[in-house]
Amino acid sequence: MTAYDTNNIFAKILRGEIPAHRVYEDDDAVAFMDVMPQANGHTLVIPKTPSRNILDAAPQTLSRLLPVVQKVAAAAKEAFEADGVTVMQFNEPAAGQTVYHLHFHVIPRVEGQPLKP
Ligand code: 5GP
């Protein structure tokens, strides 16, 4: 497993070094809007602890993060008047991961509207 890179873009967002539109924050996690949304309301949920992805995350990180993902999914569904919510998560380049700080995508979905590529 490749080591965690403290200069990844989400680490910089966590440290406040680059801006992000934060929609939720608690002791364990931050949620902010994706800069290239695949649908209206596309939100990213990340832990404050430094995990590269789900493969090196401590069980406690995951157990604290999932309730936040659930909360953000429910809030985004309501806020964007969606019919459903896609929650997805990628690990390592072969699986489509491009930013190497653990994150969950939360994407409100409207019936009949495909995700933007
Ligand atoms: P991945 O492919 O790693 O699962 O997803 C990374 C996500 O981060 C992409 O959806 C991309 O649009 C988003 N992203 C990349 N750079 C930034 C940034 O600087 N700010 C925000 N808010 N999102 C970013």
C-alpha cells in the first residue's frame, strides 16, 4: 500500500489551505461540494484522519464516517428534491480513485437523469 500523501488536495482542504464549499463538519468528518459535479448536489464526505482509501482506513474511522455519509445523503436528497441517492467510493487508480484521501461520493439522483461523465 502506497503511503498517505499529506499534500493531496483533500488534505489541503482539511487544513484550510485551499477553499471548498463545506456543507457539514463535525469532530470526525467534513462534507463539501465536488468541484466537478456529476449531478446537482454532488457532495464528498471525508474523514479528518489521514487514510489513503478504504483499504488502509482504521475500523474506527469507517464506523465514524458512515453515519455522516448517511446524514449527508438524506440531507442532499431533500435539499435537491431528488428521487434517490448514489453513494460510491473508489480505491486505487485501477478502480478510478484520483484523490488519495478516503472519500465517499454522495450524489442526489433524479429519475431518468444519468450521471455526467
Ligand atoms: P475520485 O475519482 O478520487 O473518487 O474522486 C475525486 C473527486 O474529487 C472528483 O469527483 C473530483 O471532481 C473531486 N475534486 C478534485 N479536486 C477537487 C477540488 O480541488 N475541490 C473539490 N471540491 N473537489 C475536487
